[in-house]
Amino acid sequence: RNNSYKSIMLGLKGPETRFISIPARSSRSINLYSGSYKYAATAKNTNTISGYKYFGTNRKYTWNFKVN
């Protein structure tokens, strides 16, 4: 879920690699293989945030982003 007024690009690298564009003030639903992922999220004229996140099997997550 993107709670900002800028589009966000999210990169995930783990059991699979994905690049996901999340338009401003909207949300996306995706399916991922379970496991640990390195992520990086950025928007135009902002700093990139990165870290690690684990996603379990047959689980549903809500991940909120907001950039200034």
C-alpha cells in the first residue's frame, strides 16, 4: 500500500526477484515464494530505503509505504 503522493518502485530479491511499481495513493497485491527477501524501495527525489523481510507460506501481509 502506497500512502504517498509519489509512485514507489519496490525491488525484492530472495527466492525470486521482483520489481513492483506502486502508483501514488494505491495498492498492489502480489504472490511471492516464501522466504527471506532483501528489499529496496524508492520514489522520485527521495532516499532509497532497504532492509530484509521474511514472507511465510500461505500468509497474507499488508506492507505500508509513505515517502515525503
